[in-house]
Amino acid sequence: MTGPRLTNTDPALRRGWHPAAMAVDVGEHPLSVELLGEHWVLVRLPVGGPISAFVDACPHRGAPLSAGTIDGDSLRCPYHGWCFEASGGCTEIPSMGVGAAIPPKAKARVPYAVEERHGIVWIAPEEPVAPLLEVPEEHEPGFMVADLPPVRARVGAGLMLDNFLDQAHFAFIHAATIGTPEAEVVHDLDIERHGFSMTVRSEHPFPNREDPAVATGERPLIQTRRLTYEYRAPFAISLRIDYVEAGGTNILAFAVQPERDDSCVVYTRILRNDLDGDPHRLAEAVSFEQKVIDEDVRLQERYRDRSLPLDITEEVHVKADRMTVELRRILADLVAVEPG
Ligand code: FES
Ligand SMILES: [Fe+2]
């Protein structure tokens, strides 16, 4: 007998904020996206305006609204021309003539909420259990911001988050990038859970080979890195890395869009305040981070079962896994919430 496992299309995931597209990709035409095994259409009403989301099926005869056109403040269905405003309400049925009463059921299905934040369009199909991830440094002077091209992968969203919160794999999966032998032992973690969110703090020694003050003897090679994770269920997280001796802060904001059971899209934003405003160094940081994510995805894609076990007794855990055990507890609690 095996316990519950979280798949990418678990209905409980409807009660969360999910990335659905890069905001820049929602332009003058409707954009079709997939989330939790369901098709949605994203559209700016009017052109250039705020983003609305609809289930990508017209309430009339089910035509894909993503094949429609923007008409002022409405999205016009390609089939019989019905128009829907941001709230989903139908504003026009051409076949009935001007002034005819609109049937109350003529409503396009809309999510509980849609929002543009961190360069991403987020959808909460139902009332979310946790707030949207905040990255306050985005608005702080001195930080450079860059987005990685989103990565579509055949991975489980739960496993991908598990991987992001996991510190014990660096020396192995990332031996060619961020892994150092010093990273093998995972140091103490301070985990604070608030509802369906958690904050985790830790500190560890590492060899700062990039610090020019090491060569001059001004600072020691072995320095301290302070890590702060902010997790928001189900699949969004930021990691802030503060370099205690050398100064400087790196932030990685990371979110996963569960498209369907065998597909996800991984969104990553980098924030750095230690690059002297140099766009070349920022581009280098982006391509380095791309390599790191590729290393993770390559292993995740080899999992035969892409679901995440939610029964804590099913796997073997050690002290270094406390963060990923807490992730399982939070997601198990999300699955246990009665539908509203
Ligand atoms: S199917 Fe959309 S208007 Fe008829
Ligand atoms: Fe990793």
C-alpha cells in the first residue's frame, strides 16, 4: 500500500498561485497556456491593458477563445462572435441583434484571480491558500534583474521544488558548477512555517574564490554565506544569498508551472547587487544559472514516477532533509484542505 502522492494535476493545486506565462509574451493576441491539465487563454483587455484569464472554451459551443480577437475591452469568440469582458460576463451576442437580453449563463469561466508580478502572469484558479511570492529587492536600487528563458521539462512540479529546497545534492549534481566538497555537509536549518508558507535560514562556510580581496590577503578564503528561503505553496520560492564578509546579495526567484502530468515550465529570475551595474556580468550570471538548472532538470527528467510522495513514512529522511520534509507536510496539508 502506498500513501498519497502529488501529481501535477492534483485538483488541490487549484487553491494556489501558479505562473502561467511570461508577461511579455502576452501581447496583442490571445495566448493559450496550460495549467493543471486545463487550457486557459491570457489576454490584455484592451490591447496593452491589464491581463485577464479565461478557461479556453467558449460557454456557447466550446470553441477555443484563444483563437478569438481582442475587441476593445472584450475578447470576441472566433466562432459566433460572442464578446466577453474581463469578469467573464458576455457583452454581445451578434446573432440576437442589438439590445437583446443576454442569457445569465453566457459567462466565460474566469479564475479566482490573475496577476502580473515579477515579469510573470500568475493564475489562482481558486482562492489561494498562500499569498503570491514577494521579492522586495526588485524595487531596491542597486539590484540588477534578469529572467532566464523559461524551461519546459518533463518533470514533476513537486519534485522540482523538492530539488530546489534540497541542499545535499550540490556536491554531486552540481559538481561542474556550484558544487564544492565543502558543500557536502548540510548545516543547521532554522525553519519557520506559517500556514502554507515557510521561511528557512541557514549559514555555511564556503571558499570565496571570486573575492579579489582573498588574493591580497585582506579577507580569508573561507567565508560565510547566509541563505534565506521564502517558500509559498505550492510551487514558488525565493532564495536570498548574503555574502557576509565580502558583502553583496544574490537572489534567485523560482516558480514552476505544472502544465500537465508529464510537463512543467520552470521560471527563474536572478537579482544581483554585486555586479557594478555591468550587463555582461549579469549575462554571465544568467548563463551560469542556466547550466545549474539544466543539471537539476536532467536528473528530474529521469524519474519514472513524477509525483511527489506526501506520506513521510514512505522515504528515508536524514537531518539534512528537514526542509524537504516540511515541503511534503505543507503539500500534504494542502491536499487535505476541504474544497471551498
Ligand atoms: S462557440 Fe463561442 S460564440 Fe459560439
Ligand atoms: Fe540543484
